[in-house]
Amino acid sequence: MTHVIIDYDVGNIASLQMGFERAGLNTTLTADPNIIANATSLILPGVGAFQPAMASLKERGLIELIHAHVSQGKPLLGICLGMQLLFEEGHEFGVHKGLGLIPGSVLPIRDAEKLPHMGWNDLSLMQDHPVMAGIKTGSYVYFVHSFYASTTPSVQVATTDYGVTIPAIVQNNTVIGMQFHPEKSAKVGEQLLKNYGRWVDERFTVDGSLQS
Amino acid sequence: MLARRIIPCLDVDAGRVVKGQRFQAIKDVADPATLAKRYALEGADELVFYDITASSDTRPIGHAFVKAVAQTINIPFCVGGGITSVSDMAFILNQGADKISINTAAVQNESLIREGALKFGSQCIVVSIDIKKVDGTYTVFTHGGRTNTQMDAIQWAKRAVELGAGELVLNTMDTDGVQDGYDTEFIQRITKSVNVPVIASGGAGRLEHFVDAAKAGADGLLAASVFHFQTLSIADVKDALEKAHIPVRKESL
């Protein structure tokens, strides 16, 4: 099973790929629409601002491919800005349309003493999910961001607190989002990526190909 | 709650760690990735590497350690030393570093802070400041502490943040290497003056030094000797902070 990381020119994602490898997950980093269209598992990374990232996906014709992927019931993991793009809209330098795969809006963090929200913060578990196997409330993960997803409790798997309650892990059927950097989150991050890999393997594949 | 970060610092000369000789349990104490992994497993929250390679001719080779570290560890790390341009920054970030630290180059060329922040985001740009008290004023020094710039340290810290620095490392030279405690007076003043994370550096010798600096407001506590020479373990430091009701990250797996 190879996880396809979407390469759409949003910051350096070499270390994300290294993190997947450390967790034992095979990855391909690509912008090739054919490979993306045929992927079982898509990873949407991203560092930077909301609007340029959406523009970059659009320019490469990837928005339709991501929607088609999800509507076929295949798994998608968004990380950091990639998680924020999963929502309906982003309020960063104006209001911009997101992928709309999870209900909610991405808003600036207010009332925080220091921004960005940078460093290790602890998770509060809100609901069970296969990616949370072995992860307890109080586990620390590494965050770097200034915007957060304002969303409904039903999609929140885990939250953290930074002046506001920040959804840290979200889900909507086969779509998962992580606001923090699992690849920089020590053993907890590695476990989350392993869990994601296992979830994909068990739920979505038979002998390495997509379960029909 | 956001945890205070414990940050071991490693000096690298031509791709090899200096000052790491006391680690008896590992074979290659001078290999950056090997030492980095040990610190990560011991519970370090982040690492800082200073490339102290004297000659810029050998630096590209020296910087090759960054990729090996990125492949090995699963915590964030910062690289500093000899970075004078946005293309230097791009090179190191592309090797997998999370942050870039600039010191003398930022004083000599302020626009480097802004250009770096615009291109990579403020979270990537750490401005490191060497500080010494001169006639009662905290003053900025450059070139590894050899040059007195006559600049007021608080003013320079504010200016660096205004230009886009996402984090400050404050190395107080009077306390550095003496292991007699961080300069808590300065930490208090600086954390009231800027709204970015502040990393205290210089002076850690005993457990209470870490606690005092955290109480003074430091977001991160950087130390070299106490960890290299295993005078203190990262776990000891975190236990001491926890006892003082300061949030720290402990591995829960």
C-alpha cells in the first residue's frame, strides 16, 4: 500500500515524507493527476496561507480529483494547512472557499497571548476513532499555526486548548484532518500515522488493492 | 496547555558534534544524528544545532548533517550558524530543518529577517541574540560575542519581532558557561516586551535554574553542557518543572 502525498507547491514537505517512512508507511510524493486519481489513500499536506493553497490545487486541476476520491469512499488525510483546506471556507486575507469536505470555517485564533500557536500542546479525546488507538487524553503533539477550524462537535475527534478550543483531529466519514504535525510529534505522532496506515489497510484494501 | 520546551543545543564543526564526549553508552558521540536521536528519546522537545564551522568553504559539507538529522528524529529542530541569505535558509529548510536561526547576519542585514519570514513564514525564523550587560544596559554583541554593537538588547528584540522573527533565543553571555543560573531579570523584561516565544539560553547548571527561568516567563529553556556532560537528565528537569506546576510534555505511550 502506497500513500500518495499531493505535491502542489505549498512549502517544504520533505520532512513529512520522512515522518511517514519512520512510521513504516510507504509514500509517493506527486502532482501527477493519474497517480492521484488512482490512489487508495491521499495525503494533503500544506504550510502557508489558505487562499494560495486552494489556488494551487485549482490550477493543477486537483480539486475535482480530491472530491471524486472522497465520493468513492476512499480515505484522505489532511495535515496542518491541508487539514484547514478540508473545511468550507477560510478567513485568512479575506474569505475563501475551501474543499467543503467537513462542515465549518477556518478562523484566526484570537485572545492568545502569543501567535503563532507554536509548540507542544495536549490532546483531549472527544470521540473514538481507529486513528486514536492507544492515544490517551493528555498526549502532547506539536502545533504550528495561527488559524483554527471552527466546527461542530460531531466531527471533533480530539481538541486542544489555546485560549480557544482548537480542533486538533477531525473526521467526516473517510476524511481525517490533523491540525498539528504528526511527523514532528515524537512517539504520539508516529502512533497516529501508524494507526492511520492500519485503518487504511484494514478498512479499505484487500491484498493491497482497494476493497470494492 | 502549551508545554514549556526543553531544548538541548549541539555545536557542530565540519559535520561533527563538539563537546559530546561524555556519552559513554553510544559509539559515535560526534555524529549529529546519533546524538540527536538520543536526546529525542530522552524527551527533548526540540533541538538546536549551531554550525560553528570556521571556514565557509567547508560549510556546505558541514550542513549535510541536517538531512541525516531530519531522517532520524521525530521532533522539531532549528539550525543556525553561517546563514547569511534566503537561499541559505531555503537549502537548510529543504534538508528537513524546521527553523533557521540567525544572529550576526540579522544585525548586519535586517532585511534578512523580513525576507525569510515572507518566504518561509515567521515560525521558521528564529533570531538569536548574544547579550552582555555593559554599564547597566543589556547590549547586543555579534561575531560570537566579540563585537559590541552598542545596540540596546530590548530594542533590538522588539525590532526583530517587528521585522518578522517568530521566536527569539536570548543568550546572556555573562551567565553562559558559568552554570550559575539564567538571567531571570532579563527574561522577565523581554517576555513583557515581545509577543513571540522566548528561549532562554546561558547559565543552566542546576534544576532550580530551569524552574526560575520558566517562572520568569521563558517559553523554552536551552542548555548545552548540563545535557552533554549528563550532569542533569531531561527527565530530571521536567520532573522539577512539573513539581513547580509548570506544564511539560511527557511521553504517554
